[in-house]
Amino acid sequence: MKTVRLGAVMLGSMIILYANIRLAPSRRAAGADAFKVKRENLVLTVRCSGTLEAKNVRTIRAALGAPIVKRYVKEGDPVAQGQLLLQLNDEDARKSLLQRSSELRTARADYARARKEVRVQKNLFKYGAVPEKNIEDAEAALNAAHNALDAAGREEKAAEETLAGARIYAPIAGIVVKDFLTDQFMTQAGKETFTVGTLDAFQARVGIDELDLAKVKAGQSAEVSVEAFGEKKLAGRVVSIAPEAERAAFAKIDAVIELPDLRGLSLKPNLSVDARILTGQLDGVLTIPVKAVTLRQDGSYVWMVNGLGRPEQRLVQLGESTAERVVVRSGLQEGDVVLLPN
């Protein structure tokens, strides 16, 4: 009797397990939305991100490292072209210029003597008073004096430019967009001091993934979203693509998107942006949502509703895609219903 009861329990368990397996797709379908496969025009885009740049800006670098004597502006101040922004201590630069000017005067005198010596040796050789080698030696000395004179002239000019760099002026009219010195007491040669410009024209600098580079060309339209301003989108155009990639974890290529209409937004440099570059359009193609696709080692699959109204997993061949849609090359027909996970 116990054996019969145990067999009945085991049989019942097997029936329940079998039913659960059979009903699993139906339960999955119950937790999914349905999408009817249809033909549509698919706009192809490349997605990328980057930052905003003010177009009309100039960054000024220090010509010398020196203590700061006086600041005339701070970040955000309006400035006129040619306005004095910063005065540096120029004592060392003046001493250097005096030294270089003295060296140049000496080089000029040496050159003049070397030229005279060549004339003297040629005259003496003409009367047989000296061998021809004296002329050759004099001409070699003249050539060396000429090279020294050129070098001294360049060094004096560099010293003049360094001294002039002790006074930093605004190269264009606008505002002080960035003060790199903040609370520093001296500059370093070659380092940024100020960025000056206007905030009435902007462009987006974005990074194109190397796998998408072949799709992107100058002149293509783009749609740019500035994260700080939510859903507002700005129309743009790709104006340039960098000649080489920047290496990080993955290679990216800089591209610049011009933004002709700012739609009244109060933009700032370095704000984050997302962009979609329009690379083409496919007309009348079968598409399904990307999220309907399951990728496996043996291919791409979707859950669809078969002729009996039951969910069935179907192998599909896919083509081009956007962030939301993907083209179906085979495996589905127009009017088929695929299931989307919630």
C-alpha cells in the first residue's frame, strides 16, 4: 500500500515538473510586451559624447617664468583687445637682454675684423708676401664670425620677446573665460595664464569610436544634447575629423561639430554633450526593437508568437542598427509578433 502511495506521489511530481517546463515560455510571454514586425525607414546614426568648446577663444601662455607683480583682471571680467592683463617681474629678462645685446655688438665687431682680414690676406698674397693658405684661414674665420653673428642676433631677438612677455595683453576682446593662475605668485614659461574670448559661438568636440570612423564624414548633420539642459537638442554639422586617434582603453578619434543655432541656451565651455551623427538612411526595411534580441554563441534569437499563438524562440539574421532599432535580414516576416521583455 505504501509502495502504491509513493508511486502516485512521484508520478504527480513528474506531471507538475513537466507542466512547469511547458508553461515556462507562456509565463515569460505574460511578462513581456508584444511588437509587430513592420517595414519602416531607418535613420542610421553614430552615437558619441564629448564637451562643449567656445569657438572664439584664445589661450595665452607665459613667455617666461617670473614672479607676478600685478594682476589687472579676474575670471569673468570683460576685456578689450590689447588690454593689459598681467605684469610680471622683468628684472631678469632685462639683464638677459642687456647681455645678449652686448654679445651681439661683440659679434658684429668680430665679423667686421674678419672681413678686413680677408681683404688684407688677399692683397698680401697678390704681392707674394703670404701663401694662399692664409687666405683660406681668413675666409674660414670670416665664415665662423658670420655664423656667430647670426646666432647672436637670434638670441637678442628671443631676449626681446621674453622681455615683452613680461606684460601679458588680451589678444581679442571678450571676457576672461579661464584664469589658470588663480592664487599662484609666479608663472612658468610655456604654461597657460588666461583664456580670453566670447561665449556667443560654440562647437562640440566628441570622440568617435574607431569602429564607427568609416561611417562619419565632414558635412554630415548631427543632433547634440547638452546634459545640463535636459532634453533640448541643438542641430549641428560635422566640420572636421582629427587625422589621428587618441589612445586610451579603446581608440577614439576627435571630431568637431559646429552648432550654428544655440536656441538661446546660456552655454558654458566644458559642459558634457551627447551627439548623434546622421550617417545614412535605409528605406522600407524590416525592423524590430534592439531589446527584443538575445545574443547567443550560435546566433541571434528573438521570442515570437507562432501560428498556434504560443511563444517560440526564432533564429534571426540581423543587419544595420541604431540605438533602438535593428534591421532583420531573415527569420521574420512583416506582421510577425515578437515579444519584448519588460
